Amino acid sequence: MSSLPPFEPLNALTHQGVLLLDTLEKLLEQEFEALNQRNIDQLQQLIVQKTDALTQLEENNTARNQLFIQAGITPNKAGLQQYCDQLPETQATTFKSQWSKLEQILHSVNDKNQRNELIISRNSRNLEQLLSILRGQNQKTMLYDQSGEKGNYSAQSRIGKA
């Protein structure tokens, strides 16, 4: 069996990952507010900040994974358990605690990101509908809907009158 990844650097990288995800979570909250206020300038600034945070998070994850791979441990749940099983009890407890924080905040960030994506999607759909109305393209006049079912035939009466 290979040697264990060094505990201190791995724990430090895990802690740094928690801090980076915390920053990302705060940026997602700010994005949520900016989306609700339709503040385009703030959204543009947040995109830059989120991109930086995601780049740093990717670098952190890569460095952490490389420590595991160099020690011959697969960087997945089973590998993490294998690593913890080989650590002294106090280090294992510390590592599990940090890893648990990392997982919790990752789930929170994912939920907030999905919430923001839903808002963006809804706003985009609303904008498309408004643009269609402005262009005179009323979507309700479609003969068939997206599933191939009969749609609204209100356009037929206009075509028949022409």
C-alpha cells in the first residue's frame, strides 16, 4: 500500500475549499438579489467574481485530488473512507469534520445556483414572450403545441378573413 497523503496539506486544502464555497454561496445570494432587482451592472460584476471563485475552487479540487492520486488513493467517497480509516483518530475526526462542512456547503451552493438558474430561465422566457408580442408573433396561434397536440386555432379565423 502507498503512503498516506500528508494530513496537514490535505486538511488545509479542504478548509480552503470550504472558504471558497462560502464565498461562492455569498456571491450567489448577491446574484439572487441582483436578479430580483434586475441590476445588470451588479450582475456583470458578480459574473466576474463567480468566475474567479470557480477557477480557484477548481484549482483547489485538483490539488486535493492530486494528493490522493499520488498516494494511490482514489479521490472518491470510498477513497476518502480508506484515507480516514488509516489516520489516527484525532486526525480522522478533524478530516471528517472538514469534509462534512465541504459537502454541506457544496449542497447549499448547488441549491442556490439552481434557484438562480430558475429565475434566469423564467426571466428569459418572459422576455421571449414580450419580444414575440412586439414582433406580432403571438405564440397562442400555433396549430400544434410542443407535444404535437391540437393548439389554439385563433390564427385560422384571421387567415380565413384575409
